[in-house]
Amino acid sequence: MKKWWNWILVLTLVGLLFIVIPLTYPKSKTKDELRPIFDSYIQNFNKTYKYNLTEYETRLEHFCHSLKEIETLNSASKGPEHLRAKYGLTKLSDLSKAEFQEIHLSDEKPHHNRNTRRNRHRGRSDKNYMNDRDAYTVSHQHDNEIHNGNKNILIRKRRAAIPLRVDWREKGVIGPVRDQGLCGACWAFSTVGTMEAMAAINTGKLSSLSVQEVIDCAGLGNSGCLGGDICLLLDWLMLTDTAIQPDNEYPLKLTNGVCHKKANATGVRVKSFTCDDLIGQEETILQLIATHGPVAVAVNALTWQNYLGGVIQFHCSGSPLDLNHAVELVGYDISADVPYYIAKNSWGKMFGTDGYILLAIGDNICGLANEVASVDIKP
Ligand SMILES: *[C@@H]1O[C@H](CO)[C@@H](O)[C@H](O)[C@H]1NC(C)=O
Ligand SMILES: *[C@@H]1O[C@H](CO)[C@@H](O)[C@H](O)[C@H]1NC(C)=O
Ligand SMILES: *[C@@H]1O[C@H](CO)[C@@H](O)[C@H](O)[C@H]1NC(C)=O
């Protein structure tokens, strides 16, 4: 009996290898034909609804829709094979689009009055304002252009050359990838992650800061696990001069709780920040990352449900109306065949490439340039 089971298991696992790697699902397959694939999915992702017939059938339905979307996105993926975005089964593949949006994408709620939200700089002098177009052109030394053949991505580097590759993870200033679970607080995870990195860059010591404190306490229209906005959070942190406490003093619960921040707590405070619409000025984003540190950005993550790895270049609208999530850009590579940003997500280490996602540079892909925030922290 035991042997028999082991064989089934081996066959299932080998089968899954073939399913996950080529990522093709003949469109002609019926729901019943897909059942065995769904069963191994349930096993591989430790899903708990195996014996609940109602839920099983509903999830199977969503699963089949995901398979269709995976096929569509993969067939539209272009570019060098090793950098091409790949889509396949993830822990989120059994959610309907509506559920996915409800659970994972309701969390970035951009402030509606865009004119007041855009281009805010608090506490930072104009001299430091990196988006100063005049300073930008006057100081140009190189005029390198990097073309990407078929997509015509053009990156102009006007200033003294920035490095072709930056990855703040290699400098030891980026904490582990977190998992926001069912709590819609991407705005808090991405901003606190950016502040952790800035503190580590300043002090040489990386320490984990409390996301829960921000979930419980941040006002100004931010509402914990129900959603918020990176720029509104920075506004609030600065206005209230809140010290974000160490994570172990205010641990993560992933639910809305009562704020119990201490007035005299030690922690990390915002000294100044910028929050800009940098559509069409992505060289400024690269410059911020290279010369300042990681940035928090709002994105549209609607097509990320079944993302496995590679550079996302298509099917990701950049409209400000579609922003629904936030991530932290921790690096970039403009020497790659498809130049990309490295985005730290908050859906756990199992998602994407060890929790990270690559986004193409130059085209406001997934709306990443709509709302770009950099932070300076108090010494
Ligand atoms: C499922 O559970 C097993 C055993 O607890 C674990 O090794 C594996 O990583 C889990 N898989 C996922 C996708 O969480
Ligand atoms: C089965 O799943 C349905 C839908 O998610 C749920 O409403 C129901 O309570 C579950 N039944 C059991 C016995 O867990
Ligand atoms: C912070 O303030 C509270 C009440 O004002 C006080 O009881 C506590 O000892 C203070 N803690 C520190 C570290 O100063």
C-alpha cells in the first residue's frame, strides 16, 4: 500500500515538473481533464479544502481561469528567453480575479486629489530635489543611450554615469521578504522596508522595524489592513514625528489593532521625503536608487497573480487609476538585455523569485512611475 502511494507521489511530482516548466495547457482541456492537475496543485501548495466539495469545485473553476490566463500571458511574453516573464501556478492561482483584487490588491489607495499628492517634498531643500530638470541638464556629462531592440525602450543617462547595476540587497541593507497575508497593508510594508534600508545605509546596521505600529497608528486616511497610501503614510510620519519602533517591540499581527505607540519610544523617524510622479522621467528613479537608496512605489499588480519570474514588460497598465499595490524598488540592471528594476514584494518568499519581481525600465510598466517615494531619516 505504501509503495503504491509513493509511486503516485513520484508520478505526480514528475508530472508537475512538466506542467510547471513548459507552462502550456491546451485550451481544449475540459475542467474534468484538469482535475488531476488541480489535485496535485492542492497537494503541492498545502491547500486545505480537499474534502470540502463545495469549495473544491469553486476553486477548481478559478484554477481553470488561472490556467487560461497563464497560457495567454506566456504566449504574449517576448524578449530573451532567460529574462522573459514567466507565468505559472502560484499559491494565488486558486483565487478568482475578484478575490485576488479584494484580498491582495485593495491595499494601495492613492489619494484622489492627485494635484495635492503629486510632487510633494517635505523638509527637503530644493538643492536636494533630484527631479530638478535644470540641474539635470546642466550637469550632463555623458549622453549614453541604451536601446532595447523591439520595444524601443530608451534610457538617457544625462548625469555623470550611474552604475549599470545596483542591488541594495548585496550591501546587506534589505531585510527579509515579509508576507502580508490577508492584511492589505502593502503601503506600510513597502514604506517601512524603505525606511529600514535608509536607516541601515546611514548607520551600517540593519534592524527590523514595526509594520504593525504603522498599521495600527497611521492616520490621514490610511486605514490599516484595509489600505493606505505610501505618500500619505510619509506625510503622517513626518507630521506626527512618529518613531517607528523595532519590530520585536511591536510585533506583526496582520490585523487592525489599537495603536499603542509610545510617545518617547526610540525608533526611526522621517526627516524628509519626496513623493513624485516620474512618468517619462525614469532616469530620475534610477538616479534615486543609485545615489540615495531604495524607493517605495505604487503599482498595478493585477497580472501578478500567476507570476513566477522574469521581467514583466507587457499586460500591465500604467494608468494612475489602476494602482492597487505598493512595492519597494531595491535595485536595477540597465546592462541587461531587457533593463529592469528589482522590486521587493510582500507576498512571502515563495512568491516570484524569492519574493522579488522584475519590472522593465522605461515604460511606466505596471504604473511604477506614478508615485515614487524616497525618504531621509533622522540621525
Ligand atoms: C507544504 O508543506 C510542506 C511540509 O510542511 C513544506 O515542506 C512545503 O514547503 C509546503 N509547501 C508550500 C507551497 O507551502
Ligand atoms: C466548505 O466551503 C464553503 C465555501 O468556502 C464554506 O462556506 C463551508 O463552511 C465549508 N464547509 C465545511 C464543512 O468546512
Ligand atoms: C516613557 O514615558 C512613559 C510615560 O510618560 C514612562 O513611564 C516611561 O518610563 C518612559 N520610557 C522611557 C524609556 O523613557
